[in-house]
Amino acid sequence: MTKVVKMTNREILENATKRLDKAGIAEAGNDAWLLFSEAFGMTRTDYLIDKNAECNAGHIPFFDSCIEKRLAHIPVQYILGKAYFMGYEFEVNNNVLIPRFDTEVLVSEVLKYTQDDFKILDMCTGSGCIAISLSLLSGAEVTGVDISEKALAVADYNKVINKADKVTFVKSNMFENIDGTFNFIVSNPPYIPTKDIFELEHEVKNEEPMLALDGHDDGLFFYMILAEESAKYLRHNGGIFMEIGYNQAEDVRNLLIKNNFTDISVIKDLAGLDRVVCGWRK
């Protein structure tokens, strides 16, 4: 007869953390906790109270399967099927980029100038996290655009679960299927130079969609389109806001100057890195 080994909540969490750490998983402790919390339905407070209590054996198979996926370098957000952005929950899978905290800098900057009667275009919308957050936090009408049908399916679902009634998603290769004008154009486009993608960590280069990462040879391909085409779709005193890579501020700024944008500014993220470039059309 097989002897069942009983484990406490603390023991099973610590064992998982050690396995992830031994495999070289960055932030092993945090990842183990997120998966443990989801599998066992425990908050931090619950855990502090019951960490030495016997764990619920019924949840162990699911938890073990989550740890195995993380050991295979699948991101936690894809394992759980969700991510958090600007205080909202979004479904994510490997058809969309995982929302990053750094991108909240972009949304926060746009919100400084947004009114509830504004119309905003979110180019390269992916999961729809930018478009939905902007609309819910400002009341603005937002159109999200992406070339990927699979990404748009995720965005549409996120619109429903977040009750973002003033958001619309459109399939388009950049501005190809876009009509009308907007107060703001916002974008977190693919901006990683093709040659640099293969130097990224496994979780990014092998799990997240290449279509959402690849900024072509120099990483500026989509910024060139945005700078050149946006003026046709911006209203008087309209603005463009773009997330950038840490070393792209000067190049993107020059693209905007070349295309007659004014009052161009660069906003840094909390780490002090250049994160957003914005400019205006008078």
C-alpha cells in the first residue's frame, strides 16, 4: 500500500520555489507564490494564518501541472490565462503580448490630457489592455486596431469581461481600414530589432507572439508609419503617444519632427528609462 505523504502549505510552496530556482527561473519565489495562490485559492493573509496547516491534497495535481509548465519557461500569465493592467484583469494567451507594468506609463500620460468626449485610436492593440483601460478610466471612445484576428478575439473577450462599452476593435494593417479622425493616437507597436529578438529571454522570444515583437531591421518600422500617416487621422491639436524601447527616444523624436509634430516630449518610466514619446499637431 502506497503511503501518502502529507505536506503543509509552507512545505509545498517552498518545494516548488526550490524547483523553480534550481531550474534558473527568474523570480522563482514570486512565480511559485502566484501559482500556489491560484491553485489553492489562498491570499497572503490566508497563507500567513494557515501556512503550517496540511495542504488540500485535491489541489496538488493542478499546482504540480502549473509548476511543470513554468519549468518549461511558459510565463505565469499564460499558465493562469490572465494578467493585470491599470487595476483591471485581462485574459491573455500566446496570441497576445503579456501586459507590462511599464506600459502603464503610456496610459497614465494619455489620461492626463483625455476628456470623456474624446476619440482615441489604439494602434497595435493586442489584448486590448491599453484601449480598454483608457476608455474605462476616462470615458473616451476608443478604437483598437490589430492585424491579428487571434489577438482581436482576445481583445473582444476582454472588452466583454471588463464591460468596456465604448471600445471597438477593428482588423487592419495599421491605417489600412481606418476612417475618421481622432483626438489622440496611441500605440505600443512592435519595436525590437529583428536581430535582437533572439537575445531575449526564453519566455519572450519563444512564447510571446513574434508578430507583436518584431520591429524589423532597426526597430523603427512601425514608428515610421505612425509618424508619416497619423496626421491624416488626427484632429486639430491632436496628439500621438508611443511606447518606445529604452534607446529609441532620439530616433522616434526625429521621425516626429520630420513629419511636422511639435512640442515633442519624452517620458521616463519608474526605472528612469525613456519609455514614451509624444508629440502634437497644431
